[in-house]
Amino acid sequence: MKTNAARLLDSLGISYELRPYEVDPDDLTAISVARKIGLPPEQVFKTLLTRTNTGDHLFAVIPGDTELDLKKLALAANAKKVELASLKDVEPLTGYIRGGVTVMGAKKTFPAYADETIELFDIISVSAGQRGLQLILAPADYLRAAEATIADLTKGPA
């Protein structure tokens, strides 16, 4: 089954693999998804919708085993302050539900920032735009399709 994200990749001539997995509505973590699709959590990137102090929205794409550093995202986006968008706003703004958010094919186009570690891997995994389906593709292809800016976005070890 093709999602909007997969159709976007097709239109750009980007090769990818769709990898389905069993959804547990009580555990939508990227770490759980990584285990189910057989990749290490640092190669499974989660997409978070954020909001700046001026009301603009941004996507942050970070490894599944890390936490977003809102100050670093604000710095990268040249914003005073950034916070996670309210869960109730995610679907109306992106067209995707929690656990299935992706930059590609979202209802509205927002600037996307991907953590710099994305370039460390031959392949990465991101949501295909629905729960239970991941896209496996080369980081450079993802960055091109998502028109993402690379930045240091994650918190260091506690």
C-alpha cells in the first residue's frame, strides 16, 4: 500500500523499502519500532512537530533513542524559543496521527531539521505516514525529499 510519503519518493525517483510492523497502541516509541523492524534505535528516526514563539511550526527529525533539545532546534531555526506542538494540533496540521508522522507528504509544508547523526548511516528508517509502516532509505535521499536542514538537535548524555 502506497502512502503520500511513498508517492513523493516515487515522484522524485528515490528508491526505498516499505517495511510493515505490528502496532502496539500502548507503545508507539521509536525504540519499539526499531526492535520490530530489526534496526538499531539510532537508525530509526522519529519526526516531532514543534512550534516557535512566533507560532511557526517546524519538524524535528531525531534518532529514536534520543531526546530533542529544544534550545538547539531554536538556535538552528533562528527562533527565540521552540516547544513541542500540542498533540491535538498534530493531525490537523500534518494529516498524520501520532506514531505515523513524517515530513514527506504532510498536509502542510513546514521547515524540517534533521539531527546531524542521520549522515552516519547507510540506511535510515522513518515513518511512511501511518502506524505500522516504515520507510527504509538512504539518508541523502531522505534529506533531499524532506528538504531538511542538518543540525545538532539532541541532548547530550545526562
